Amino acid sequence: MTEQNDIYKIGAKLRDLRLKNGLTQEELADRAELSKGFISQLENDLTSPSIATLIDILTLLGSSLKDFFSDGDDAQLVFTPRDYFEKDWGGEKATWIVPTAQKNEMEPIIVELAPGESTDADIPHEGEEFGYVLEGAICVKVGDRESIAGKGDSFYYSSDKSHCIKNVANGVSKFIWVSCPPSF
């Protein structure tokens, strides 16, 4: 049997969902106002339910049509350089290393700053930010505080104060910057 035809075999999936909910065929049949024999036939792919009946059964089992027929989470797990998105403002370059991150809880980017350049001052907002310096040295400014971070150092702060990052090295400084929630 082909893989395409297997998606129409719902019996095993229904059985697994029923067992996960700790129900016998008879208990599910009683709750769905169906016969035990009909549930058995469904689970053995000997009959097919109407859409309304399937929705009723899935609702009783704490599921939905969408979840039941979904193959799981299809979100991309690994991103390669060909997936990256890059923007260059001259003295500042940002590379979105997870290009779909703006819809997620956090957004990681790689920032490269030319000597003496800095990111735009970000106004206070809700969230937190983290970074790791890959090369060079930067000055992290948060409110009235400033700290220098060099290669191998990391930084972390709440975004509730004005903040920016300036390159204080003689060459390019490069760092990973993660904002939660996304703000880049």
C-alpha cells in the first residue's frame, strides 16, 4: 500500500488517541452515542465515519480535525546560510540567522559593526536581550550604564531602558544578538 493511501487509514490513529485518553471501545461508544461494533470497525479501517461523526469522536478525545490529520510540527529546525536574510546599512550589517523568527518568542541575528559605528538607540520596550561577541569589542549602553564586552564575552539586559551597542575596536566587531520578543 502506498504512503498516500495510508493517510486515509484513520483507525490506528483513533485507537491510539482513545487509548491515550484511557477509554475502552465501549466507553467511547457510549459517550459518542455509537455502538461498540462501529468503533471497532473504525479502528480496524473496516468502515469510514461521516465528517460529523469524526468531529464528535475527536472532540470527545480532546482533538480536532486539524490536529488529527496534521503530521506534527512542520516548522523548520535547522537553518543554513542560504536561508539567512541580510541587510547592510553601510557601517552596520545585520544577518537574520532564523529568518522566520519575528513570529517566534525570540529573534537571533548576527550584527557586524564597522569601527566607531553603533546600532540605533533603541527606545525602552518590553523584553530582554542577549548577545555573544564573536570578534572585536563593543560597548553595551543600557540607560546610564556602559560596559565593554570583547570576543568570547556575552551580555544580557532587560529592554526597559534606552539601549544601543557601539563598536570600540579598531576593526569590525561581530556579535550574535537575541531579542525576546523580536524587535529588530
